[in-house]
Amino acid sequence: MIHLAGATALVVVVMFLGMLACSEIGRRIGRARLARNPESFKGGAGAADAAVFGLLGLLIAFTFSGAASRFEARRHLISDEANTIGTAYLRLDVLPADAQPELRALFRRYIDARVAAHHDVDDIVAAYARLDASTALQGEIWSKSVAACGRAGVESRACLLLLPALNDMIDITTTRLTATQNHPPAVIYFLLGGLSLIGALLVGHGNASERERSWLQTTAFAATLALTVYVIVDLEFPRLGLIRIDSADQVLIDLRKSME
């Protein structure tokens, strides 16, 4: 499987070159128009130019803002999961002493599985296999905890403390999985790329009245938009690109160490 960072870089390079090409096409169209009617450029930018660049600016702003918000939300969910696991682990103290060692060992295996499930996710099959393993451990922890709570002499108040905490620990895994799959529709990215190409075409057309090509302006425009798209995609997939949230997993690793 192609690494997303490499695939995204390739798309961005193609987008950058495409905008340069569109800019040149726009300039040639403008030069041909200028040759036919020298007065046609005196009116400045038209309503179409303003509409395209306005829509492009809004789309970039909303897409970037959404990607950044989802990035931060995913980081916070890791801390939330660590808190729920830590709470459930502490509440094992309410169970009979002879039932605790096995459950504590399962918790340690569970954290190891959860950390592994979100690393090296380029291999989707392996990543889902790790998630299935952590789900199986959830079921084992739950069933053994329920069995321990059903033993004679165990107070119901103990189960009322432990089982809701386990339920929260299980629920947040679904929340995290949903968060990793939450992205804008693909049509948004196609629209962003299309508007960028149209914008480059209009930039080239607007520069047609200049006798020499403004390479600085066209290159800066193309590079800025291409880099922005790259950052947006990287924020949307923080386990696969250059912008990563792997450091946020340290809170789970620290929790695992505290269980030794």
C-alpha cells in the first residue's frame, strides 16, 4: 500500500504543476483576447473572478478549520480513553482479592492492544486485526467482571461502581473509531482542486496585459494553495502523514507503565 504522505505529496505536486499550466493557458487566452480588443483589460477583475476567489477562500477556510478541529478532537479522545481505562482499573479494587490479578493482567494486555491498534495503520488489514483483538479483550474483561460481581458476598454497590466504568471504557473505543473515519466528503476535495485550477487560470488571464510573465506571482499562488491542501489532508489523517498525533499516545503508555 502506498504511504499516504507519499500519495498526498504526489497529488499536491500534480496540483502545483496543473495550476502553473492553467496559469499559462489563462495568460495565452488573455493575450489572444488583448490582441483582438486592447480595451478589454481596462475594466479590471470582473464579477466572475471575485466570485471564484471568494468561494475558494471560503472553502479553504472551512476545510482547514474543520480539519484542525477534528485533529484536536482526536487528541483529546486519547486522553479521555486513558482516563476511562484508569478509572475502571482502579475500581477493580472493589472486587474480591482473588478475582483481581487475572483482570489486572487483562487490562495490561488491553492497553497494549489499544496502543498497537493505532500504530502503523498503513496496513489496514493488520490495523483492523489489532482492533478485533482489543475488542475480544473487552469482552473477556466484561464477562469476568460480571462473573466476579455475581459471586456470593460481593456487594451490589461494588458492581454499580465497576460496571459503568467498564461500559464507558468500551464505549469510547467506538467514539475513537468513528472519529478516525470522520472526514469531509470526497467531493469537497475535488471542488477544492477544481477551484484552485480555475483560480490559477484567472490569475494567468489577469496577467496577460503584462508584457513579461510574472513567474513569482503565479508560482507563489500555486505553491501556497498546494501546500495548504497538503496540510489539510495531513490533518485529516494524523496517523498516516507527516503531521501526527502519535505523541498523544504517551498518556496510554504512561498508564500502562503505572500498572506494573
